[in-house]
Amino acid sequence: PNYHIASIPGDGIGVDITQAAKTVLATLSSASQAFTLTYTDLDWSSFAYLKRGYYMPEDWATQLRKHDAIYFGAVGWPSVPDHISLWQMILPIRQQMNQYVNVRPTRILAGTKSPVAACQKDPKLLDWVIVRENSEGEYAGQGGTTHGHTKDAIATELAIFTYVGIERIMRFAFEVAKSRPRKKLTMVTKSNAQRHGMVLWDKVFYEVAEEYKGVVEFDKMLVDAMTVRMVEKPESMDTIVATNLHADILSDLAAALAGSIGIAPSSNLDPTRKNPSMFEPIHGSAPDIAGKGIANPVGAFWSAAEMVRWLGNGKLDEIAEGLMQAIANVTVAGVKTRDLSGEKSTTEVTEAVCQEIEKL
Amino acid sequence: PNYHIASIPGDGIGVDITQAAKTVLATLSSASQAFTLTYTDLDWSSFAYLKRGYYMPEDWATQLRKHDAIYFGAVGWPSVPDHISLWQMILPIRQQMNQYVNVRPTRILAGTKSPVAACQKDPKLLDWVIVRENSEGEYAGQGGTTHGHTKDAIATELAIFTYVGIERIMRFAFEVAKSRPRKKLTMVTKSNAQRHGMVLWDKVFYEVAEEYKGVVEFDKMLVDAMTVRMVEKPESMDTIVATNLHADILSDLAAALAGSIGIAPSSNLDPTRKNPSMFEPIHGSAPDIAGKGIANPVGAFWSAAEMVRWLGNGKLDEIAEGLMQAIANVTVAGVKTRDLSGEKSTTEVTEAVCQEIEKL
Ligand SMILES: CC(C)[C@H](C(=O)O)[C@@H](O)C(=O)O
Ligand SMILES: CC(C)[C@H](C(=O)O)[C@@H](O)C(=O)O
């Protein structure tokens, strides 16, 4: 089948790694003969914003809905305040495309090294899937400022949790846990201090958990204690479900513990499949290394593999696995960028992965 | 001088370690002849709550204000929902005693081991003071639930940031940074996603920073990226300032990276000294090991050292350092509890520390 992809390279290294991902996907497509991709290239970026005053045109949602998936590089550039760039592009896409799940698998890739001594000895200790609530909670977008220009200023952030929002993410998380060998789900909360929204979060978790009793093992962690457990007992966890903000923090920590934020992928999913889902590496636009040709494209490749898996809906899993294998062969061979203590360029890693795909 | 201390052992291992801290403080007092302590023992705990229906009596604030400081063990017990125990004791104390700063120093104690490979080679890499906003933000306590018993439930958490609240914590943090050899402050935010309260947070930070230009070096980190930097480049930071929730998470992570949550202290300070400040180890009540005599008392001793330092207001610094030295001598000698891969009991560690104090 042919799939239509909206490609949004965005800012900084987003441009480099989106290019790299397209190259690898083209090779995967021709080598496997299993699918083809047609791209719409969208110049929605901070540079465009600075030129014309907006990131996305008014009919952005309609444009995106004509596609089967969205491939996203990164957004954010020093000359635009971050809260403007994010609220004019990535966050509205996640919310209006009903991408209420953000899946962030984390493990130690063959040929790469964790900073944690125990994981250096046994890389298998760390193998997690973080399921992030992606539509509400601390990112609901409400709040405001009063007396803003005075010393009496007060500003608020309103986190909103809804029954429907919590129930659907819990259900999704339990299904992910059930599909994995260990069948174990750890729910993260801060309901000891946050006694309204997080208490509802806990309550709905236990309601949904009832349906999985005997099938999925589950436990509950406070977010602060969770960071300790991730460092000290990585092997004690498998699938993890957390709020929008908590999972944002924990997934960066997870990537660091696994070796590099440069390899970590994410899938912003609309599980109903009524809107296109979006695939993006979790690293940002990294202005400091943008345009230097040294960005790690592995997170982008892994995100591309997840996109292929999602598009195939069960039929392209082997092809996606092939891409993951090609990446592993390349990192094992030592073809790695600086963040993984290698010395190769983005292009060199990309070419190496393409060669491995052709050998499969 | 003699100081009046309100002692609140609270729940679980809070009882064991408060007892241990009092023993060590008594030894420090008699060995140094520099101060004495008189305690008021307050039975404010989950057990008391289950018996009589409240944690603290109505005049709790008046009672506490009669003291020079509060020594706090831990609160939380499985038979009381956490948000009840915390909002009936520790959080009201922090807020009403105007303890708007929570100071959390973290370093790798001599004789203990970080789980991070690089820090195992060079323990000096990690030496931070986390300055936590302790009075507002995500712990402001506002929010609520509507349609709570139905599937239309929505619940909110309202984070509140005020100019005055932000300014005072920033000022305190800059002063801490200035007092340390490296004179470096890292400010943590999430103003890219949280565009109201956190934007005010950033703005006030830069205003206060103006006054410290050329004196204190400073930078800004997003909370998610901060976890990565803590794991990958611990040596790049010194003093850290963050919101109530962010610092709660980061300080647990910091303790884990430094070796154990069991050694980590905290000082809840009212810098105006109009109300008593409160000293507590950052670990919780740990119901699983409560009453077994194996809790690590080091976090409690370190908190006691900070209390002595605060009470002396410059005059007891050497005495407090003596206690820290005694602790280090004991851990170096391998007299450690299980969480530090030792096999000693709470009492054995306590006795060893007392002996070291007497030798000083
Ligand atoms: C860019 C930013 C809004 C984003 C987030 O906080 O969700 C990023 O950190 C991520 O994890 O995808
Ligand atoms: C017990 C709890 C309310 C507390 C907090 O979240 O502040 C604890 O985790 C801490 O760090 O002191």
C-alpha cells in the first residue's frame, strides 16, 4: 500500500534528522517492496513564523487530516519564546488530532552504553514502555496572569483531568502491558500532594485495573519515588503510565538512563485512527548543534520504525523490526554520533543504516 | 544557649530515626558543651489520627510557634489516604510557618557509592544544593472535583505562582549560590508547555538575576532536560532552584544518583526567623521496614546537623560540621544500613556516630 505522510521537519536538527529518516524510509520501502510513501512537505517552522507571523495556516487541521500519518522533526528556536512555538504547533496538533496517547519505549540499544553501572553490566535490566497521557492534565492549556506587570502579579496553571481522559489512557496502558512478555504496569501519581485531579487519576486507574486482575500485574508509585526506582531498580518495571507532565519528565530521565536522549522515539497516537498519528524523536531542535551534520538520527529512525508499524496495523511489524535490526547492527559496529561516544556524522550513520537494510 | 525543639516523629520509620537523631544530638550537645536542647514531644501521627480523628490539635500553630525549631520524622501510613495525612500535617506546617524555602543539599558521602559509573570513579562530580520553593506553585492546594461520582467527572489542580513568592525564592537561591565556591545557579522551569505561571517564574528569575550579574553565573533548564543533565553532566551544576513539584521530583532523583534516599536531608526554612523552621529527612515513613530497626538514620543525622547550623545562625557551624564528619567517619568505616549495602542496624549506626562525636 501507499501511505500519505505529512512531513514537518520544523526547526534546528529537526531538519537534519527528518531528511535522514526519509532516506532510510525510502530504502526500507524499496528493499522490502512492502509499502510506499508519498510526502507532503510542510514548511511549518520558527523561521517561517518569523517571516510570515504564523507557524501553521488556518486550515492546518484539514490539511493534516488528508494524511495517514505525520512525521515531525522538532520545534523551538531561540528567537521565538518557547511557549509560543509550542502552543502554535506541536501542542495543538497533539490535542486536535486526538493523539491522546504518547508511547515512549526505552531500552539500551545494542552497541550503546547506559551511564548506570548496573546497566552497563546487564543492559537487559532496563526495558520500559512509558505511556504518556497526551491530551490534558498539566498541558490542558488553561490558566492566566493577573496584575502581570506589577509586583502583585499572580499567575496560574490549571491542570485538568477528566474521567474520559483518564479512562482511555489507562485502558491503553493496560493493553500495552498485556501485550508485553512481563504483563506488568506501574502507575505514577502525586496524589499525596495533589489531592483533586490526581486522586481522580488514582481512582479511575483502580477501576480499570479491576478488569485486568489476574492478567496484568500492577502497582502504584509517587512520581518522586519513581525516579529513585528507575535509577535503583530498573528491572522492577515494565510498562509505565503517567500524566502529561510526569511522563514528560520521566521519559527524558528514562532516555538518559538508557544512554542518550538522541535515540529515543515517540508515537503520538490517536488510537481510534480517525486522525493521523504523529511520530517524532523526543529530543528537541538542539540549536547548538543544528546544521552541523552531527545530530544523532537514531531517535528519528526508531520513530520511523514506529510509524511503519502503526501504518501497517499488524501487517508491517516485521519490516519495522528489520529497521530496528539495521539500526542495532550499525551501533554495534560502532558507527555512532558523538552523543553515543562515536565520531560519525548524521549522513554516515544514515548511509550505514541503509546498507544494513539492503543486506537484510 | 538552650533551644526549644518541637519533636514530631510521626509515622513508620519516622519514629525510629527521630529517636536516633535525638540520641546523636544529645551526644553532640554534651561533647561540645556549645548548646542544649529541650524537647516537646508531639504525638501527631496517623495512629493518633485513627484514634482521635485529627493529626494536630486546633491550636497547633500556636504550640509550634513556642519553639525555636521543629524536628520532623515522617508522615504517611497505608490506612490513611496520603492526601489526608499530608494535608493535615506536613503541608499546613510548611505553609503556615512561612517555611517558603526547602533546602536539599545532595552529595556523595564518603564511604557510600553512586549508581552512576562516572560518579563511582569521581564522587566529587556530584555536589548540589537544591533550593525548593516550598509555599505555593503546584502545592497551592486549590482545585476541585465536579461530577465526581460519575463518568463525567472532571478534577482540577490549580498551581499558583505569585510575584512575591517567586522573588523571595529566587533571592534566597542566588544567595545560596553566592555563598558556595562555584557561585553558579541553575533555574529549572517548564515554561515552554506551561505558559502562564512558569512564564512569570522565568521573568522574575531574570529580574532578580540582574542584581547578581558578574557575581553569580546562572542558566536555565527545562525540567525534563534537567533530569538528563543530572545523569550525564552532574559536574556542570551547583545550586539549583525549582518549583515545589519540580524540586520534589528532582531532589529524589538527586538523592538516588548520590547513592541513597536514606541519607538525604531537608531544611524547611522561614528565612525571616519569625516562625520555627523544620528539619526532616526526605525519605518517607517506609511502612515496609518500619519497626524493624533497620532504617538508615543518616538522613536524620544530616537534617539534625542542618538544624544545629540554623539554630546557631553562624555560631554553631563548626559543631554542625563535626556531626557531618562523624557521619562520614562511620560510613567510611563501613558501618552502614542495607540501603547503603551495609548490614548494620539503626542503633549500631547511631552508636557508632556517637562514638565518633566523642572522639572529635
Ligand atoms: C517540546 C515540548 C512541548 C515537549 C513536551 O513537553 O511535551 C517535549 O519535551 C516532549 O517531551 O515531547
Ligand atoms: C510527603 C510529601 C508531601 C513530600 C512532598 O511532596 O513535598 C515529600 O515527597 C517531600 O519531598 O518532602
